[in-house]
Amino acid sequence: MSAARTPLGRRSFLTGSLLLVAGAAVACTTDPVGGDSSHGAATTLNVWYHAYGEAGTQQAVTRYATAFTKANPDIAVKITWVPGDYASKLNATLLTDAAPDVFEIGDFAAGLAARGQIAALDDLYGDAKADFDRGNLDQETVGGKVYGVKMIDDVMMLYYRKSALAKAGIAPPDTFDALAAAAGALTGGGNKGLFLGNDGVGDSPLLAVLAGGGELVGTDGRAAFDSPQAVEAITALKRLHDDKSLLLGYTTDWWDPSALVQGAAAMQWCGLWAMPAVQSALGDDFGVLPWPALKAGGRPAVRVGGWTSCVNAKARHVDAAKKYVQWLWIQQTDLQRDFAQSYGLHLPARKSLAANADKLAAGPAKQAVELAAAHGRRNPGTWNTAVSTVFTAAATKALNGQGDIAALLRDAAAQAQAEIDKQRG
């Protein structure tokens, strides 16, 4: 989630006051909203968020916390705003007494449930459960229990400049061959055809495998990205690197739309969160596409990520934490709508809210929602940082010509399987 980011980018370290946790600089924190134990509240919750880049987001979640404490005067809330590598800081802090009571995670991690670090939340949903996207519920389910409440869905897709493609006589690409040809044809005059990230990789290996008919992790829990389909997909993807049509080392990374709106690249992989900024800069001179199928008749891919609220199963205030999550992310539909549409642009996790979201009702935003419904793919619950890092490292070597593609993927799959087995116990 982020559109208006600092030049340092989403995952870089932002300046600000810091809280020292477990000996490391971790986060910016607020005073408890609504007071603390000396001012009437018997319990104070610590709630963690990653440092969203959209202006107003931190103020919004603080405002939500204030409203919660007004409705529940015995529970105060401290908001902890975590810059930098959020996942690493969260995982480290969960092993200490300073662990938060409530925290968000991007791309649900089933290992947290398997290790007993997060609480089952089935009892929070009630009749509202049917209104939550089935794919999200399935992703958050481990051993038959639901361990999170999805806050927002982030849809990621290809943006393209209509005028740039039209000037070159190029139709929006609907196969990978067409994408590669378009990227090459649109490269010239100091500009590049496609921006996937400063390393030229980003999400592209994952997307290529899925759009090539492969899988990341099979239904049997086995790492599956060493298949013939995956090898074919990564081999095809290497063409973008070999023909020098990718923009590399830009001043912002793929999650910021600056490369597209400033004309450095005619096409860019980015997220729905960036659409307000793209529209402000380009008007109607842009369109959106899924990552195209490897071959005609194949299945395109749109990545659906987002953020899920979880409760620390080992927290001192589990019941109060669950009450907070239920109040904010299940009961307060007006605040859920505000969070999804007022700070960048996101797809609400509730079907009823998504259907009535005015900012998603027309134009490219509506098309993005339709693409997510038709081609949306969520990462497997076992696709944690360790597994993803192994896969991406192998794919990056393959794309840079640093080894045999089949051998690299085979070795990476074996390493990934060891990590997956750890998660599954």
C-alpha cells in the first residue's frame, strides 16, 4: 500500500522518533490514545502498522484508535508506526516481551499460526464472515481455523501510457511475446519500454511462473517452481534482460508510479494504490493490464496482496486485542471504507464495500477490480520471506545469465522445501 511515498521508498528507513525494542531502533509510537492505566483505562494495547507512504494514513489509524477507546473507555491504544524492514522487525519483536498485542502482516504467513504466535479469530466474524472475500479467508485458514482479518486488498498490475503505445502503433500486449516486443519497440531516446523494479526483477519471476501455467507451491505443500512450465517461463522472461528494454536503477522503485508518469518507461508494474497519483498526472492517458499469459490461450496473472490484522496469541491482553480487531475491521464498515479509499486506493476486503466503492466504479479502477476477480493470484500461506528469497535469488541469477535455469530452480526448490517443512512442523 502506497502512492505518495518519500524518495527513499516504501521499504527504506524513514526519519522520526524511535522506540528501542530488543536493542534495536524499531518504530515511531504515539502516546496511548484515550489515556493509560493512570487515566481510567485498565488496559493499553500496542498496535503495530508498517509505515504506509500515503499522506494521512498514520493520522487515520490514530483517529480510529481514539474512536475505539471512546466506545471502550477501559482500553487505551498505542499506535506503533514501524519504518524500514517491517517484516524483519516484527518477527524479531514477536520473540520478546515487547511484542505488540495487534499487528498487521502483508501476505498472510501460515507459519505464525503453526508456531502458535497468532490467535484464531473465527469467533470474531459472526454473520459478517460471508461478506469477506473467500480467497482471503482461505489464505488465512490454517488447520480449519481463521487466523486473521483482511483489512485491504492491494491489486498489482501493468500500467501503460496509451499515447506512447499508440504513437508506436502497438496494441496493449495480451501475451508475453507481445509484451517483450512492445518493451523493445518502446525503448529508445533515453527511455525504456518497461519498469519492473530497480533490479529489473521485482515480482516478475513469480508472475511469469503463474502466467506460464506453473505454481509456486502445490496443493500438496511441495515447492513447485522447478517444473517444466516454470523453466519455460523464466527462460522467456530472460528476453527482457537480454534485449535491454528494462529500466534499471531509477530514483524510485516499482511501487511508486514516478517512472511511468515522468516518461522514463512506457509501461510499469505497480499497484492500485498508485492510481490516484497516476490519474492526477496523466488524466486518461493510461490503461491497466494483467501480466500476460506466456502463450495464447493461457491464464494471465494479477497479484493480490494487501494487509491482514492479527492478534498476538501470547499477548497479555488477548481478549482486549480481539475486541479491537473485531470493532475496527469487522464492525466499523465506515472506517473500513475510509481506509480503503481515502489514502491512495485499495480494494476493500468486504464484498459489500467493494461493490459500493464509488472510487472503484468506473474507468481503470473498475477494470483493475475486474482483473483481480478474473485473474487474481494470492501467494501461498507458506510463501514467507525465506522461501521467497530463495526463489527470487535463483530467478535473478537465471535472468542475469549466471547459471543453468533448470538447475538453479531445482536447487532453489529443494532449499525452499526445507523452509516450508519448518513452517509445517
